[in-house]
Amino acid sequence: MIKVALKRGFSITFDSDYEPFFQPPGWIIGPVWAVLYTCMAISLVNVLTKRQEFSNFALICTFFIIQLAINLAWPSVFNSERYLTSLVMLFFMIVFTALYAYMIYDVAPFESKLMWPYIAWMIFAAMINTAYYLEFR
């Protein structure tokens, strides 16, 4: 059983008899996301304070907002067992987050590096998602 905590204080429970051997225990998900969202928030706030230094600030913010919107929609798609759709969503989350991190790196390398654990976690989530897709396709 995996519990995915949402920001609004309620949770969606995902029950499955199948679980990939490399899937982390459910209790670790909340603390990991707390750290990742904190890093994302620090990155965004610092980028916002340096907005004058970016020539393409609007595009940078657009990439961040797109990946965040997909991120917030992803749990309900995965938990409804639409594994291919949720895998495609993870792909786009990785792409838009990587673009955000790349585009801010020259001006804000620390803020860019704050996003790297998030990218790594999404790649790991994509591996788990792929295992579910292959099991239930």
C-alpha cells in the first residue's frame, strides 16, 4: 500500500498486490516530498528575486509552472491505474524541470542544483511507473 499525501491535507490510498522490488516503503514518500518541495520553493523564490538577471524570465517561469501543474495532477492519474499516461506525464515533468534547471544555471547555479534531486526522484518514479505499466498492460 502506498499513501500519497497531497498538499491540501488529505491523502489518496493506492492499493495493489503488485509492488516492484525497488519501490521504497510508503513511509518514506512524505518526508522525501517535503524535502523536494522545499528545494523547489527555495529555487523558485530565489529565481524570482533575480528576475532582472534573466533574459528569458517568462519562459523560465512557464517551464516551472508547467512541471508543477503536471506534478500535482500525476498522483491521481497514477492511482487510477493509468500507468502509460502517468509515465508520459513523468517524462514531461522531467523535461520541463530539466529545461528550468538548465536555463537558470548560468545566473543561479545553486538554485539549479536544488532541482537536481527532484529530477532524480522523478526518474526513479518513472522506473517504478514503468514496472507497474509492464505488469498491468
